[in-house]
Amino acid sequence: MRGPTKRSVKGQSTNPHPRCFKWVSIFEEESHHIAIGLEYLPAIARRLHHSRELGEPFDFLTWFEYAPEYMDAFEQLVLRLRDTKEWKYVDREIDIRLVRS
């Protein structure tokens, strides 16, 4: 049986025009967000959903899942992700946190 789990859903909206090509270049050539996320496995699991093509209001929805004892590590992970170059293209963020009871 699994213990309590913290979940965080972050919606990120980026403006794809005209900055899209620059953002893709940063993402592919300079971003380390995948490597950063790997450093926190298996304690913090992350799923990234691309949703712009689905007509949703956000370009990305990111689902994080972790046990309560990893909350500090999660906060550190999020700070590091926000410090990446592509983050300056984020227009808005919504942070929703759920706790399994």
C-alpha cells in the first residue's frame, strides 16, 4: 500500500508567436530541464503534457508526484526549472497542489 503522496500540477502558458522558434532553439540546444528532472528520480516523478495542439489554454501541463518527505526536494526542483532559459518565455503559471488522504 502506498503512503500519502503530494501531487502538483503546473500549467504553463508560453507565447508561441513570434518567439516560438527562439524558444525551440533554447529547448533543444541549451536547456537542461530533462537532466535536472532526472536528478530527482525516483523521489519525484514528472510527466509533461503538451496541450496547445489540443486547444487548451496552456502549452504545457506538468504533473509531479512525490511523497511528503520529498517536499523540500520538490521546491528545489521547481526553483531550478524556473531558472532555465526557456522559463523567461512563460507568460503565466498556475500551481495546484493535492494531498492524498
